[in-house]
Amino acid sequence: MKFSDSKSVEDVQKKYPIYNRFENFVPNHRVELPQLYQDDIQFALSKQADVESEMFYREYLIAPFMSEAWKRHRDLKLWVNRRLVYKDELTGEPDYFLANKSKGTTTNQVGNPLLAVAEAKQEKFTEGWGQCLAAMIACQKINADENITIYGMVATSELWQFAKLHGDTFTRNIRAYTIHMPEQLFGALDYMFGEYEKHV
């Protein structure tokens, strides 16, 4: 199954026995951001066209948050459009995924993936979550340990949603975050990076 073939969470559940639920598991965790950083986000928002390209959103409204969080958690490795493969069963390229750094001589250049991020195309969260869940299952299977919690995010130009996969339970955070409140959004992202870092 290619990640891109998953049009919804229900599509993924047809092949994998995953339980779906909602709860607020991301704590309120606000992190101050430099004013210059916030000004850059506001500038990008003010310059977006009515119909904008996915690359614009990724480069100017999603990537800055991902790279800023990465700077605070340097023992991790952030991959961009890198192929994830679990046997011939699950394959695709998440927009981003986070992994531990490979150490020493190894054939595993990617490391153990702990986070999958999918960009919602034109605000299509249903499709975005289908693709993200497929990538999260791939991460879980690559790790070969269902006790490790895998996190996921779906982001559009302005709205971000978070989820986690533990064992066979897929939990979506009820609260969504908006780019118009960047310190709250970044706090949620920073919390997740911190959770991943515990596995390094």
C-alpha cells in the first residue's frame, strides 16, 4: 500500500485493525519565539495568494516551525521527502519524518522513525490523516516495537492537528492549533520533539 493511496483513516482500517479515538493528550506548552521569527510568519501569511502552491505552504509556513523545533532537539534527525519502506507492504514519502540519528557503521541510514508529518492538500484533512496514519503504521513496523508511541501531524497553511499511535490505538488530539497563535503551536510541536528525544 502506498501512503498516497490512503484517502481516509477508514481506508487504512480496512487493512489494519486500528482503533480510533479522540482526546487531548498534548499539554498546554507555550514556547516564546523571537519576534523576527514571528514577523517572518506574518509576512508569509500576508503574501499568500488566493490559490497558493503546496510548496509555498511547506517552505514558508510549515518548514520554519519544523526547523526551529529541530534546533532545540539536536540529537534527532529531520528528514524531508525521504522514502519510508516497510517491506513491500507500506511505502511512501511523508513530507517530513523524524528519526533518531544513526550511529557508527550501519546499513540503516534513516534510523528508527518516530514521527510522520503529512501536509493536507488544499485543506483536505480527511485525506491527509489517511496518508499520515499509513506512514505512522510504517514507522511502528520498522521499529518492530508497538510499545513505542509514534506521533503524527497533519498541517495546512494555517491549521495543524496532532495524533499518536500506540499499539493498535490511534488517538487524535481534539484541540487543533493555528499558525496565528505561533507560540502555542510551537509549544505543541516542541513537546512532541521532546517525547521523541526520550527514545534516543
